[in-house]
Amino acid sequence: MRAAEIADQLTEVLVTEEEIRAKLEELARRVEVDYEGKDLLLVGVLKGAVMVMADFARALKRDMEMDWMAVSSYGAGTKSSGVVQIRKDLDTDISGKHVLIVEDIIDSGLTLSWLLDNFASRGAASIEVLALLRKPEAAKVEIDCRYVGFDIPVEFVVGYGLDFAERYRNLRDVAVLAPHVYS
Ligand code: XMP
Ligand code: MG
């Protein structure tokens, strides 16, 4: 697909590549201070968080471990159902570790709420969340997210790891997907 065809499917750029880069640097400075003297395990939630993880981990000027989990929350089309299934579990034992979950987006909060309960039962020393994007007005459960990149309106967004039917993940900005694409 060429650039002009992609542009026809997006209505608006919400967050630019430059804004993302600056925000991840800012969050990295906070995480460096907050986790000083502690081992840090970043857990990325596949696949949406791949870009955030790659850029955030490299923004960090400190050592860390990295692991990944893949979950799917079943539901119709563009909505999360809260029924979560593990598709790929962690490779590491997180008991006693300081875990920072790295997410692309918090929408209803149902996926993360489930993930936080799941991680708590594995005995991590601490669990915090970093999410690039959050839709506050879509929240069905409140998530205590310590590191938030950008609050955005309730619209379906793609780019920078976020997909619609596995497409658009490689767009460099975060943009609103035109409703005609999915409705
Ligand atoms: P919940 O509602 O459980 O959603 O907080 C979490 C997961 O749903 C996906 N999601 C989106 N994916 N554009 C996307 O490409 C969006 O606007 C969007 N909203 C939610 C995403 O995988 C997230 O982790
Ligand atoms: Mg996701």
C-alpha cells in the first residue's frame, strides 16, 4: 500500500513520532530515579508494545532484563471483552522481581486488570505499568498506571505498534483510523 492510500484510511495524527520520542525520554528519566538500586524487569505485552519497548528500553540509561507475554482478549471487532487468554507466557520467574509492564494502550483497562492480578499471584516484589497511550473516558476498571505517555480521546488508533487486523503497526505516528475502514 502506498502513502496516499494509507492517508485515505486515517483521519488525524494524534501523536507524532517526535512527541513519542520526547515522552519516552521523560519517562525513562523517571524510571531511572524510581528504580535506582533495584533490578528492573520490563515485561512487554505482545504485539502492540513492541515499538514502545524497543524505544523505551533504549532510552533507559541503565541495565534491565526484558521478557514478553502475549495475551488475547476476545471480543467483537475493536472492543476488548476482558476474557483474557495467555498465548505466550513469560520465560522468566518474576517472584521477587521489580516488574514494569510495558503496554501500548489502556482502553477499557480490562486486559491490564487481569494481567495485574495474574502477576500479583506470581509473587513479584513490585508491579507497575507504563502505557504509551490511555483512553480515560473508556475506562471500565481503574488501572493504577504510574507512567502514562498520552491521554487520548475514545477513538480507534493505529501506528507505532498498534494495529487493525495486523496492519498499520509500522506507521511512525499514532493516528486515528477512519471509521469507514472497520465499520
Ligand atoms: P483494554 O480495553 O483491555 O484493551 O484496555 C487493551 C488492548 O486492546 C487493544 N486496543 C487497541 N488497539 N487501537 C489498537 O490498535 C486502539 O485504539 C486500541 N484500543 C485497545 C490493544 O491491544 C490493547 O492492549
Ligand atoms: Mg496490546
